[in-house]
Amino acid sequence: MSSATLASPIVVAFERRRSELLAQRRRATLLYGGLLLVALLVAAWVSEVSPARLADGLPRFGEYFAQTLPDLRWQHLFAGPRQEGSIAYWFYRLDQWALLLLETANIAAFATLIGAVIAFALSFLAARNVATRPWLAAGVRRFLEACRTVPEIVYALIFVWAFGVGPLAGILAIAIHSIGALGKLFAEVIENADLGAADGVKCAGGNWVQQMRFGILPQVAPNLLSYAILRFEINVRGASVIGFVGAGGIGQELYAVIAQNYYEEISAIVVLIVLTVALIDLGSERLRRGLTDGGRA
């Protein structure tokens, strides 16, 4: 009997099984795709989203956006702040807005610092590979989940009610959310660390704190710093939003001009926020890359 004759039943069985698996996969794809489509349709119905409503709202959105655009005129573009049609007239309150933007950045920076320090301490307790007790790691992880599950603006509303309008409410709100977000990221970085150095410190008589300090921290420090800087970028944007509920910063001013329909001031503040966030993003990205590359080297 030739080898081709022996191989033929095997090939036929293989092709039959392959066809069955492909058919099964297609049926599963159609089933889950149909369920997803149904879920999306139900969500759209509950949310009152429809093509007709979107079509009606888009022109109004364009009209509102057009109202916020400044009336710039080329012949007066670089004139003084008293001349209508100039850039200086558009940003006539630039000094006040710059201070509010600085306050927003300070809120984000201080909140990130508080959140990163607390998250750093908790992350070693939450990391399963180095935690002293499994139940302790589970409890700390649930605490971190609670911190990051509630949106920052909800925390801000609570703290504004408790401490009054101002930056303190924003700092506390962003700090709590940062604890939850950074704690999770820090713990995952620690869980990916090599335990060989920590075991060496333990064999030399070092306690748990010394194992973390000399065995784990040198490996994970660049990544921890990188995540903290990335969180600062996110918190700058968050600090701009929570000002809407009275938590200080440029967001509070933006809410005021929106409420009073000062259209050109709305666009001026939005442009300043975008430029500020873009500059911070570019600077922190370069710093993050330097830290990461330095850690790898």
C-alpha cells in the first residue's frame, strides 16, 4: 500500500475537522455579532439616540460653534486689545486666564503627587507576588478599585459641598482617583519584576521592606515614574473639567462664560486649554521617554 493511500484518510479527516471548526467559528461570530447589534440597538433606544435626532442636532451644533469663533480682521489682526478684530482683543483677559491655567496645572500637579505617593505605598501591598498576605493584597486591590471607579467630578461635587468652592476640592478629588488608577498600574509593574534580587536580599538577612527597597524598586522605578508623569497629563485635563462644579481652575471660568453666553471668550479659553495641555503633553512625553530609555539602558 502506497504512502499516498495511507495519508488520504488522514487528510480527509483533517479537512473535515477543519471545516467543522470553521463552521463553528462562523456560527459563534454570527451569534455574538447579533447579540452585540441587539445590545447596541437597545442602548440607542434607551439613550434616545436616533439618526433623525442626530441630523436635527448637528446644524445647531455647527451654529453654536460658529458663534464662538472670533471676528478677526486681517487689517487689525495684530492691533492692541482695544481694537475689535485683533487677536489681543480676542484674548483681552489673557492675564487672568493665564493665572487660572497655572492654578489648574498646580491642582493637577499637587493631586498627582499625593496620589502617586499613596499609590506607591499601597502598590507593594497590592502586588500578589510580593504581598505578605493574600487577603491583604485582595483588600488593597478592592480599595484601589473603589477609588478609581467613582468619577472625579463626583468626588469634586462631594468635596465642594464639604470644603466649599475652590482648588482644595479639586485636589482631593483628583488625588483619590489617581490613587486608584496609579495603584493598579504600579502593582502590575511590580508583579512583572524579577524576584531574584529580592530573594538575594532575603538570603542576606534583609527584611521585607529591604527586599522591596533594594530588590524590587531599582527594577521598577523608571516605569513607576513614567506612569506618574502620564497620570499628570491626564489630571491636567481632569482639572479643567472639574472646575465646572466649583473645584477651581480654568474650568470654573469656562463654565461661567458658557452660562453667560460670552461666545468669543468660550473659544479663547478653549484654545488656551488646548495649547496648555498640548505643551504639557509634549514635555512630559519627552521626559517619560528619557526615563524609560534610561531605565532600559
